[in-house]
Amino acid sequence: MTARTGVQLAGVLDDLYLEAADADLGLTLDVDQPKLAVWAPTARNVQLELYRDPQAEPRLLPMDRDELNGVWSIPVKRKWLGRFYRYRVEVWQPAAQRVVTTSVTDPYSVSLAADSTHSQLVDLFEDPELAPPGWATLTKPAAVPPARMQIAEVSVRDFSIFDGSVPAGERGTFQAFARPGADGMRHLRSLAEAGLTHVHLLPVNDFATVPERRADQAQPACDLASFPPDSPEQQRAVMAVADQDGYNWGYDPWHWTTPEGSYATDPAGTARIRELRAAVAGLNAAGLRVVLDVVYNHTMGDGLDRFSVLDRIVPGYYHRLLADGSTAESTCCPNTAPEHMMMGKLIIDSLVTLAKAYKIDGFRFDLMGHHPRSNILEARLALDHRVEHGRDICLYGEGWNFGEVAYDARFAQATQVNMAGTGIGSFNDRMRDAARGGGAFGDDPGVPGFATGLGSRTPGAVHDLIKVGLAGGLATYRFVTHDGVERSGAQVDYNGSPCGYAASPGETINYVDAHDNEILYDAMAFKLPAGTRPVDRARMQVLALALVVLGQGAGFVALGSERLRSKSLDRNSFNSGDWFNQIRWDPGQGNGFGIGLPPHADNSDKWDFARPLLADPALVPSAEVINLAAERYRELLRIRRSSPVFGLPTADEVQRRLTFPLGGPGETPGVIVMCLDGTGLDERWRRIVVVFNATDEVTCQVVPDEGALRLHPELTASVDPVLRGASAVTKLDGAELTVPARQVAVFVADLST
């Protein structure tokens, strides 16, 4: 068998049309002659289809080609603003092996008709109708250094779709964030007051798989609440409409720089712009900065697929091709090629537009490792220099190493190790796996970790992984490992890779759960012993979150985990509908556990584990337990905020101020003692000692060379009465710290002692 490919033209086009890198594409209004422009160097002809409305017949207008840069453009009259348009492109299409004339939306769209059928001409920056009240004078919460960030991740839909305090027409939309009195926003404000700094929104750009009009969105055809907690009927009903309902995480991008229409109260045009701005303003008013999850690494379609945009305009250019000419799909969908000049430019231009138009405070890159390192660094420079508040914008992403680009096969990737020293963050899977147990794709969901049931059986090697995470994932941080040898973070093994990889603590995003894989409560349901009391499950959940909140570097949680949120054991709920994904703000309604077996496709191998768990009513926590967990998380946030030693800016500061004094072969399994030196930095305490007791027994730890310690003021009146019993006694050989089972306790030494 012989596989053949045509000539792959991307490199040739980049060389021939180098000047295109400086071209203004899309709609440009801030010039003497406004224009609309699209890069289509291989097209035979491009015309503008101009519509008064999407249902009308278009007026066809010729566009002029610039031979130097391959850009086709047309002057724009201001009276066209508000109208809709598409490009009619005549081009050789390899997918059809002939010249094809196709009608396509603008990859630089900033507004769209409902269901993304047409691009819309709007004045994004100057039209006052596109701004909510007070937008021009918006006051933001103060920026914080990356190592001080505490981030909560949430889907727009999950946040409010079942929030009864939000008007029905606004549930699941941007507008819910503009309702300060709604239950969800009151909860977010309480977290911000405690120390949460950012809300990370799952993709809010236009995505492909959801009908944007509410009237077109299907609903399950039965009463899902009527079935038993371990029934397959809920998932069967949800899956029957999964591709026609209003739910998807949004990792199926269609137009990167236009807000998603299904998140607007009216998807037909500019309401989505105004309402995303209102959401940002509402979150800022609550004391929270806003991060957008951006997905530039793939598209939903290529060739002549109905969701294809880029490949209809410059076929074979914007996607990464394999040796046989097919499109790489290691990310699940057609992979883009940011290593090509104009794909890289599109990403940069999109980020800059989003940052300016919506006053965004950060971006999280999906599958960042599929981007060239140079592309992400260029994004950093562009935001710094082209956006007024650009230097305050945080950047982080998934630095995973896989697929056709793995191990820098095509370029230097934006992976965890490669991004060290750039100031750009990446998710720390080392901490995640050690805390939770197993791995992201482990077959056995019952494998426990430090915070999920290992307890006194915790191997010393797991302690080492946790400690590197608590030290900010630093490659250079040195400490005594479990076998008594001093090693650096980079010398601690993680599945054959270095555990520590960051050059500064702000480059590490510590987390124990996110939107994908089991949410923390569900992971613990699989891992903790069946008879574990609900309140002790809550304590273990808080202990896991404490690793995130009290460690160096940025901390990241899935919103709702502080309230024991469950997805009824669904590990991949991207298309599982509102039933499995909703956040229940009323704790009297439970936490989402035991609402049916999760969808079969991604959970079939775990159904035998899941069924008896879901049928156990003891695993549905009471309102009292849910509220206890939420308040304990607030206590942790307030503790972190109370001292600068919890967010040290440099590797040198971490090395100087953070120690694990009881490390080595004699360390108590399941107990980690972390000391932080506040001398000359903390105005209240010279020393802070944190004890993580993941065992089911009271622990007594003697910390040598410590003077008088006392329980942190936030914990002397802790919502958990058991934790108030933690104590510190001064001994000749140090401080004797007693901490109850399944608890994290923080002790302080006053400056005067």
C-alpha cells in the first residue's frame, strides 16, 4: 500500500506572503477608510456577500487582492454597521479535488447571527449600545502576582442553570453574573471576601455543538428526579437529547473572538457582546478578576465540513498535516498549526481583541503543549505592549506533552518543562496525582492518594511529590526526601519525568480537580472506605483543598468543590447535560450525588464501582456538612491571605523560607509538617507551621527548635469544632503539635516570641 500527499504549502505561503503578518484583518474602523479584509492567498476570487438580515438575499460586492500579502479587502461604509456578511471564496479545495466556490463566515468575526450562520459588522469599541452601564469607568479588583492567585473554574451554564434566585430567562447565561443578589453571586462574593482572586470561565467564545436559541434546545423527555439514584434511566434520557440540548463545555470552537450565543438572552447579534461585558463587570464588582479559557489548538471541522471556516478560505494551511496529507487529530479534533505564521497571528490578534474589548484579566490555554513555545511568548509580548492593562493579564495552560508534536518533534513546545523561566503557568499534575491517587486516566478509580484514604499507609515517595507541589513545583527546591537523601524537585521522579519543573512558584498551578476527570467529591467516593462518615469525607475534601490553598504558587479549584459538588460519578461530563453538571446552590437539595448512573460511553468501565455507591444515601451530604466544607474553605483562603509567606515570589525565597523539618525516613506516614519563616516579611508572625494530617488518628508531632506556637486566629473559632481542639505545647526539644484526624491545622509564632 502506498500513501501519497500533495505538496504541503504552508511554508511556501509563509515565505511568499511574509508581509501578511502585519496586515489588519477582519473589520478595521479606526482608519481614514474603514475596510474589511481576509487573507486568502490561494483563492482565485473573493467576493463580499452583504446581507440586511440573515434571511435576505445578499448583495455581492467584489474584493480587491493585494498581490504582496495575499489579502483581499473592500472599503466599508459606516451605514453597513449592523448588517451581516459572509465571504464567497473560489479556491482549489483538496478535500474535493476541484475548484470549489463556498460561502463562509469571517475567522475574525466579532459578532454573529444566531447559530453562527453569518458574521455581523459592528463597531466593537465605540458603539455605546454594546456596553452595559458603567462599562467605560469599570473599576477592577487590584491585580495580584501569579504566585498569589487563587482561581475558581466554572462553566457559564453550570453556574446558574438551576439557580432559582435568577430570572428563568437568564439562567445559564452571562446575565446571571450581573445579578449581585443571586445565590451564586452571593457565594462568589463571599469567596472573594475570603481571598479568592479569579474566576476562570470555561470557553465563552462561539462554539459549534449547541443550538443557540432556547426554543431550539431539546429537553429530556421524562422526570429525571423520579428514578432511583443508581438508575441508568437518567443518563439514557440525557443522552437521547445530548446533541440537541443546550449543554456543552465549549471545547469545540467555531469563531474564537465572538461570545457564545447560547450564553446570551438573545443569540441574534450584539446582545452576546453586551452581556459578556456585563458578566465581567459583575464579577469585577464582586471582587474577582476574570480568566477566559481559550481553545486555539483545534477546530471542530476542516475541509468542507459545516463547521469549517479556516480550511474553506485557505485549504491545507491552518491545520497541522501529517506525512500522508491527513489532518492531525491528536487533540480529538482537527489540530490547528500555530507554527504557521497566519495561524499564530490569528491567535495573537484574537487574544488582544478579547483582552481589549472585554477587559479580560487572564487566559488559560487548552492543550498549551500543542502550541509552539514561541507562540505563547509572542502572546505574552503582544498583551504587554498592545493592551493597556496587558502586564496585569495572567497566562497559564495545560503543558501536556503528547501527539504528533511530542518531545519537540516539530518545534519547541509550550510544555511544563519548556515554559520554565517564562512566567507563564502550567497545571501541576504531579500534585494532583499524589493528592488524589492514581492518574488522570487510571483504570482503577479506587486507587487512593495522600488526601483520599492512604492515611497511615502513605508511601514516603508520595510525601515527596506532595512536598514539591507545596514548594511551588520548583525544579531547584532542595529538601530531604523520604529515604534521607537531599534532592531537588527536578530529581524527584514522577513517572519517569522530573516532579519539579518550574523556575518560579508563579509558574505552577496547583490543583486537585478541574472540569475534566472526576470532580473531587466523586473521586473520594470511589477511594474512601465505604463506612466513612459524611463529615469525615468533608474533612478529607477540605484537606485536599488545603494542599492547593496553602501551597506555594497559584491555586485552582473547580467551583463547587468547596461545597462538596458531585456529578454523580461522571468523569467526562462535557456533553452530559444540565442534570449531571448543574451546581446546586441550595444545600438542602444535596450536592448532585446519587442522581443516576453517569452516561455510559465514558463511564462504562466504572459502572460496577459506581452503582452501589450511588445507591448509598449516606454519600449524599446534609446541608450542615456542605456548609461546613464551604466555610472551612473560606477559612483556608483567609489564612492564605493573612500572610505573604503563602505566596512567595521567587525560588530563592521559597528555598529560604519553606522547610519540612520532620522529613526523611522517620516521618509519620500520612502526616506532613510544613514550616514557613516570616522573618522580615510578615508583619504579624515570625513563623507559621502547617500540619496536614491525612490519617484517621490524632497525630502528635514535635517540631524541633520551635518556640511558643498557637493556633491560627482563624481556627480558634473554626466552624469545625473538632479542629478547635488542635493544640500547641512548648517543650524543651521544640513545639508539640496535636492535630485531630483528617484535619489541616495552622499554627503561628508571634513576632514577640
